[in-house]
Amino acid sequence: MATQRDYYEVLGVPRDAADADIKKAYRDLARRLHPDVVGDGEKAAAEARFKEINEAYVVLSDPHKRSQYDRFGTVEARADFGGFPFGEAGFGDIFDAFFGGAVQRRPGPARGADLRYDLAISFDDVLRGAEREITYRYLGRCDVCNGRGTADDAAPARCTECGGTGQVRSARNTMLGQFVSTSICSRCGGEGTVVKNPCKACRGRGRREQKRALSVHVPAGVENSMRLRYAGMGEAGERGGPSGDLYVLVSVRPHDVFEREGPNLRCETEVSFTQAALGARLEIEALDGLVHVDIPAGAQHGSVFRVGGRGLPRVRGSGRGDLFVEIRVSVPTKLTRKQRELLEAFAHAGGENVEEKKFAKKDREAFGS
């Protein structure tokens, strides 16, 4: 499998590049490497390269994905469009880059990204519910500038590069005539305004990485892969937009004894063949204490017995599930002389033919008889 190239290297920008620089680098590469503007003999290589720069742009242009990539070195980037991964750039953006279509500014404050936290719990937590303290990192509103992005109270000034429109137009003469293209302003990143005195803590972005501690309530009976939503506890929105949500994904660790089937529990226990034949009362250690299981005479290997109300709570509804106990009949591998004689007599009484073993002196001494 080919090694994935570094996304910053693909776009030719440093790791601390501003959003506007990433957009500008992507646009320049897209115009030069689009498969429709190269010769027929170069299309295959151009398509491969174009896929690569689109994938890099999808990740690095998204604050949440970029944060994940910087932290872990990988992130899901592809978003197929008819077999060609234009991603978040979209086919319209590529068309506009070549034929001068209007580039739209992002409308208003953008909502922050949702976050996911994986939480592993035990069967005891499912039985009783639990409170867990978790900590996680997120892009939060800068507490130095309160999300304004400025180091003072001055409002952002109109961008002189685009005149406040967030777009710049450029003309290009080709053999087919003059083409006029519209692109997002590289100076203001399409905002139409620039911060003259950016906040040093967040570099004018209004957000920076922070750490948060949160108490998570795990309800009794929670099911594996259930999501717990905490509204507004995700990443802060851009330009004062609302925060995203935090989703805590619960996974229940396997138990050494019990298997779960919804609110019900299953387990196995061994019984001797005499207990199975004559019947017995078993004492089983359930999740919340001892239970008694009555085994009737003549119980067969693999028989299952139900103990009502000793399973797990129902997360939706009331009451608890049941505990199902499967018996495994155990056959001894060694018998004393007395045990063998008794079993031979039992077999003869039932008309069975068994091999009678004659005990030598040394055998009798071994069994203490």
C-alpha cells in the first residue's frame, strides 16, 4: 500500500499556514493541474495528482479535520462525487475557478464542529449506572479576546484587497480568448474584513485549543454503542457562531462470566452427572449477589433455566431482564473403587453392558481400600 504524503507538503504550505494561504495554494494548484487543461497523454497523472490535492484541501480547510490530522496524522478526507473526490471544494468551485463563476462568501457565523469521546464501562456500571469524569481537548472561544480575534476593541477593518466583497477577479489571456475568474480573497479568506491587531493568543482566529473536564452520567441499562449527547460542549463556532455538540460513545467491556442479550444475561455452570440425574439446588453468583437455581432430576446437558428479574435494567422501560443459566454436565475422569462398583451396579440394573475392571493390590492401595 502506498504511503500517504503529508497534506501540507501536497499543497506546498507550512504547518502553521493560515486558512487564506491554504485556500490560495489549493486554487493555484487546481487551476494548473485540472485534468481538463492538460494534454491527453498527461490526464492519468493529472487525475491522480488532482485527487491528492483535493484530499489535502478537504482536511486542511476544515478546522476540526485539520486539528485531528495535526494531532493523529490521519483523518477521513474523501467525499466521492461521481467517482471523483472533489470533497468539500465541490464541482462548482472547480468550475468557477476556470470559467469565472461567482464565488460565494460563507454566510454568517459558522457552527462549531461536533466531537466524539469513547467511554468504556463495565457490566456493573450498566447494572447500577455511573458517573464518570472525562477530559478532552477542543477548539474553544479564545478567553483572551473573547472570540473577537483582536488584541483591542477595534472592529475588523474592511479588506483593501477585495474592497470588502471577499472576492477577487483576475483576467487571463489564452488562445481561446480572455477568461475572467473569481476567487476567494487570499488576504481576508473571503470574510471581507481583516484584523489589524490580531490577538496573540489565537493569532486572530478567535479560537484556540483548550482542555475541558466534564462529568458524564451513564444511565443504568445503557446499551453498547449508545451515544450520550451533550449540547454545546463541542468546538466553538467560527466568528461567534454557536458551539457544536459532544457525543459520548459508550462501549461495554466483555464480562468473564456473563454474556448480554439486551437486558438479559446468560451464563454456564457445571453440574455433576449425579446432580443432573438426581436433581439439585445450585447456588450461582449473579451480578448483584447469590441466586438459587433448582435443577430437576433427569436434567440434560445444555438445559437452560431462567431466574426472573436478575438480568440488567431496561434503559427504555421499567424493571430488569432475566438471568438464564445453562448447565454443563461434567463427567469425572477418575473414579475410586467404591464409585466404580456403584456405577457398575447402576449400569447392570439398567441392563447396560460395561467393562468390569478388576482391581489389583496396588490399585486398592492407591484408592485406600
